[in-house]
Amino acid sequence: MHWTPFAVVRARRRASTLGCAALVVTLAAEGRAQDDGTSWATKQAAELVRQGTAHAARGDGAAATRRLLEAISFDPTYGPAYLALAAQHEATGDVVEAERVYAAGLERVAGFADGHAARGKLRRHLGRLREAAADFEAALSFAPDHVAVLENLYATYVALSALPAALATSRRMEALAEARGDATAHNEARARSRALVVLLAELDPVTADARDRGPLRRALARHARRGR
């Protein structure tokens, strides 16, 4: 009969105890995460994003990228990880990879308004205005009152010479500013809307120079102005 030395038995028991303790700690952490509605994987991803952004701030891009990729591997649905990783690529000038990261995030994160908004800003910077507008519009479909996105969409519409759409966006910003009691923003948006109305009237063949176009043209001009 083979007898196992007592020291070996004690070591095995100690290893088993440590393994059980580690399992208990992990389960307890998962339980705490579930208590506040956040999964353990998401908390790990958030911590890795924090570490990654800290590395990026210190200029260690390689370490930042590693941490952010780890964050995505922990929780592929954690939007801030994609935003931070794409921003890291943008900072190094790799806009192709940045756009690929945004696309991956938009595939995996439901209702990713911030992802659309960030990609829209990148595309606008690259001069791809129609694609940028599409991204800003998509962001607003998830977050209709997002002021920064509305500002970006307005500027993009103006750059595209899509003035009626720009006017509608400006009026939306005007209404939101009034609702939240921001008098400065409301006055700015109102002045911008009025300027667009004047500009559209000058560009509109119905309303432009209506005084010299007879009673029918003047009537159409009045009707057009009432509709704005």
C-alpha cells in the first residue's frame, strides 16, 4: 500500500483551499456587480479603459492600445472601450483603423449614439460630409435631444448647402434651449434661424424679388413665408 507523505497532503489541501478561496472571491465580486446592475465583465472593461486612457495621457500608446483591446475582450458591448480605442488610433493618424473600430462598436453595441457621433466627427474632418450627416442623423435617432450632435449636424448641413435641413435643425436647438431655460443658447439659435430664413428667401425663386413678379408671385411668397 502506497502512503502519501503528510507534507504533500498538507500542500495539496492548502492549494485546494486557496483555489476555493479564489473562487469565492470571484463569485462575491460577480455578486456585488450584479447588485448594482453592472456585470463583473463590464466593471473589468471599465477599469481597463481607465488604465488605457491613463497610459495614453502619459504618451504610452502601445500600453494604452493593449488595455483597450483587453477591455473589449472582457465586454464586447462596452461602448467607451471602442470610443477610447478609436480615439487612440485617430491620435496617431491611423484614421482607417479608427473607422474600423467605430464600425465594430456599432455592430456590437445597441443604440450606440456616441459611436455614430464620434464617427460622424471623424468623417466630417475627412471631408466626407454626406456620410458624416448620416452618422449624426443616426445618433439623433437614439438621442434626439443631444445638443452637441445637433450642433455638428447643423454645421454639416450648412457645409452641404442643405439649408432647409439646417433651418429645421437650428429650430430644434432653439426649442431645446428655450425648454431648458438657456437664454444665451436660445438667442443664438433664434438669430441663426432668422438668418437662414432670410437666406432661403433670397435663394427661393418664389420668394425672391416677389414684389416685381405680380400678384400671384406675391401671394405664393406670403404663403411660403408663413410656412417657415
